[in-house]
Amino acid sequence: MELRTNWKVLLTFLAVVSFLVAGMVAAWPSMGTAFQADALEGEENVSVELEDLGDTVKVHLQWSPVEGADNYTLLAYPQPQMLVPERAEGIDTESAEHLLEKDEGGTPQMYFAVVALVDGERQLVGMASSLERTSVYEETFGVDMSRVEGMASFMWDLFWGLLMMLFLGYVAASTVSRDFEERKMDIILSKPVSRRRYLLEKFAFLTAYTALMLLVAGLVLVGSMAAIGELSEGMVAPLLMSSLLAFPVVLLIMAVGTLAAVYVQDGRTAVGLVFLFVLLQVGINLVASMAEGLEHLSSYTAMGYWDLDAILFDNVYSVGDFVLIAAAALAVLAVAVLVFERRDMAG
Amino acid sequence: MTENGPVIEIRGLTKNYGDVVGIKDLDLNIHRGEIMGFLGPNGAGKTTTIRTCLDLLQKTSGEVRIFGLDSHHDSIEIRRRIGYLPGDFGMYNDLPVRTILRYLLSLSGYEDDGPMEELARRFALDLDKRYGSLSKGNRQKAGIVQAFMAGQELIIMDEPTAGLDPLMQQEFYEFLREERAEGKTIFMSSHILAEVEEVCDRVAIIRDAELQVVERIDALKEKMGKTLEIEFDKEIDPSVFDIRGVEGLEVDGRRARMIIACDLDQVVKRVSEHNIVNMSLETFSLDQFFMTYYSRPGGG
């Protein structure tokens, strides 16, 4: 009955998912340059060499001499837009050294600019950076969008991973609460159908749909990457897995939606609760990914275990984590069954 | 359950919604092969009683046994044997009625859709139409068909004729009588008295969450007595009618109107001391009785 009453919506969503994945992949190469780092002004005039000193790194900078220059000034700052004087004016040679303290990631990112004083006027010689430049996207989202993996990760994370979770949470919450709202529950439950069977059959249907949708999304992702000639053999498994491993997370969201629906027996409230659950997780993960020192927060959320970077870039994932989330989903579903069996049916 | 025991046996049934009393300490037996009417104004507790019997609501206290089985623990087994027509129901709007009914039939574990087709023909219900496109009356017919189509031995209905046109109502009453003749037991709520009078064997009247009376319709009619209206030549003191069995007294100057549920002789003898200008005696209808019942505080 679920299929007969919901097939239009579910099929439409499957089509939307396929279209969005394929469309995103198709548009990706033309955006390629946008994902590459901008060149620094005059970077060809300044060369950089790093010397590892243990806890610190010594940066040797050397630049081409400027004719008529009285002296040079070196500016430095972790971001290229805000360089400040690093050293008093008056470097007489065409080279300088700069000491950097290492941080967790090793050598920190530091930008340099060399300015020459010619006839009392300042003139930029060139800019340099301690590390290879990353694009604005990479700085913001932490993934290299010029790579296939980065693109896939970006798409899942910020685009329709969220869409899919909200949609399936909505479907799970509303498929049960609609039976209340449309006054079907009295007739259905007057037949010899236990409440447990009613709920589990609905959930089984949604589970099958989710598995199908994730498989289709994964295959479309791999297929469209192949179609634009960007698919290397080693990427097939990670790309497919990036989709399939969302399965237990979605399962948990649907179980929460089901629980909300049987508890409040009202569609709007139930959908609101499951959306809150999804957005809370997204929010926590966003904070964890952006704020330093709060990375551990993401491990408190189911979504945190759907670690796309690990899956896509390193092809690693913990089967145990996913079994754990699937088990949590089933536990929530079991609670939903218990609640449903004990509650008055809104009439 | 013995074959002669009640099909539905309700003992001290109470259902509270938080602080609100839904039904209070209700006792009721419904026997095999009878049509039991369940009368009461809106909000009296009819639907609560029915939905508690069906285990859609959890009872607060008391006991409901259907076919001798516990209404909660043996709910599935009970539901195999009953048909239910809710007072307010919906079905799948996008699907043809036939598809929906077949699905509901399959939930009952019943495969023969012959009775379903036959019932639909009898009540002129087009099974090929989408449920959502049906009129209120036709939706009600679909509800009736689903309650009876699996040939259940007990049918529970909450206001079954709501939305049916008068001709269809008559057809439905006729159908109920046939079902009873086949030994089916029917428990139906209603607020239409004529309906209960016409089709039911017994009636249970509920008001303010409490059962007021359970009686055979014919016995009730006998008990009901008559309406007596007397016009005197001058104003009359109401205490004249202080007689056991005189109820619902209304005195308006020279006129008095009352319900006589006792020997008429007593009243006539008492009023004969006064000059009577006019007097009329009407047979009381169930409808009036019902209204009287509701207007009396505590229900008498």
C-alpha cells in the first residue's frame, strides 16, 4: 500500500536525486578553474625554501633584485589579504629568513610580501607563501574541489546529503502521521493487524526504498564521472561507498521520524521534530568542522560517522561504526513500537 | 464463552483522558443475534466506549470481553471476528474503492471478494471510482461495505447512517434486519432515535459519560407512558400534580403539561377537583422520551 500511495513522490525524488548528481558532475569540469588557487602577485620573483629545525621551520626567502632599490621590507601574515610589516625596514640583501613555529598540521600557512623602496616610493617585488596555495573553496570547506573526491565530498556534505536526510525523515514521519490525519488508522487497526506489524511493515518499505535510492545515487555518481572521463579505477569503490554508507544514518533519521509520528500523532509536529534532529546534527558537525578544538563533537552525532573525507580520500571506513548506528536505528524503532502499542490512537 | 453468553461484556469500564472523564464505570452486555442501539448526545461517551472496546483506546479501569476474550490482550483474535465502521474515517484518496477494499479484505486474511461486490451493488456504490472523488454518502457506503464484507459475526458501528440519503437508510435498516436473521450481532451508536426505534432490539442510553438505562425498545415504549395536557378555568397550583409517575411537569398559568408514567386514573381523579376546560392525551414517542431523559438532571 505504501508503494501504491507514495510511488509518485518516491519516484520523483529518485529522479531528482539522479538528475542533481549527474548535473553536478557534468557542471564540475567547467568550474574547474574556480577551484584552483589564484596565483599570488609577483610570486615568480620570490623563491621560498623551508628548513626543518624540529619544532620550528626556517623559511628562506630570496628575491630578484630591483634596480635602484635602497632596501627591502618583508611583510608576513597567515592570510594573503592582510600582510603587515614583519621586520623593520632596511633589508639590504636580496634574501631574508623567517622562523615559523610548527602547529598540529606541521608547517603553518604563512604569506609573505617583499616590498622594495625605490626613490622613496614603495614597490611590490612579489609575494610568496610557506605552503602550496589552496583555493578559497578548499580553505572554506576543507576539501580540494579540483579533485574528484573533493567534488563528491562537497556534493554530499553541503548539497543533497542534507536534502536526502530531510526528505526521508519527512517521508518516515508523515507516512505514519498521515494515517492519523486522514482518519485511516481506525479502519486499518480494526483489522487483525498488530500495531507492531503495521509499523514494521512501513519501516521495511522505507528501508528498501532508501537502499535503492542510495544505490542509484552511487551508481549515477560513478556513471557520470565515467561519462566525463574523470573516473579512475580506484575511485569506483570510494564513490559508491560514499553513497551507500549513508544508509545507517538515514535509517536512524527515519526511525526518529517514526517515533515522533507515533508519539505526537500529528504530521506537522512530527516532521518538525525529525527536521530538528537532522539540522541539529548538521549544525553540530558544522561547528565541529569549523571551530578548532571542537572536532570531537562530531563523534556524538550519527552524521559524524559518515566521514566522507575518510571514505573518499583514504577509502577507509569503520564497519563497526555503521553497525552501531544501524543498531541505534533499530533501538529507536523498537521504542517507537513500544510507544505505539501503548498509546491511545487519536480519533 | 458459552454460546449463550454475551458477545460483548463490559464491566465497570472507565476511560479518562487525563483529568477528563470519557466514560465512567460502564456495564453493558450485548447478546448474540441482537441489534443494540447506543444512544446519547454528542460528547456523551459513545465513541469512547466503542473505541475502547476495539482497543484503539487504552482503558483506565474495568474489563471488556468480546467473544469471551480480553479486549486488549486478545485484540488481534477479536479483530479477526469483528467488522468496524468508525464514525469519522478516511481511506486512500488516490485509489479506486475496489483496490482499497481488497487491501482491507487482505488485512482481514479474507480472499473472497464476492460479498464485497455484492454489497457494493446493493448499496449502489461504484467500486471503480477513486475514494477521494466520492460524495460523503458514498464514502459512508464504502465504510459500510468494508465493515460487512468479510462476513464477520459482530459488527460495531459508530453512527452508521450519517450521510446516507433516506432511501439508502431504509435499505440499510433492511440489510441490518437480514444480517440479524443470519445470527449476526450488531452494536451501533446513533443519535437518531427513529433509527434506533426502527431497527434496534435494545437500546443503551449514555449521558455525561455514564450509562443511564439499558432496555428493550418495546419495554421502553410501554414504560414511556403518554403526554397529558390539561387546560383549567383558572390558574392551577403545580402541587396538584405531586403524584408519583408524573414527570416533566410544565405549568403555565391555566395550562399544565406532563408525562404520565403511572396509572392515568390517579391523575384524572386528582384533577377532577378542578374545572377542566380542555384535555388531550398523546402517545409518547421515543423521541420525546429521549429528550426528557436528557433534560432531567442526572437522567432520572
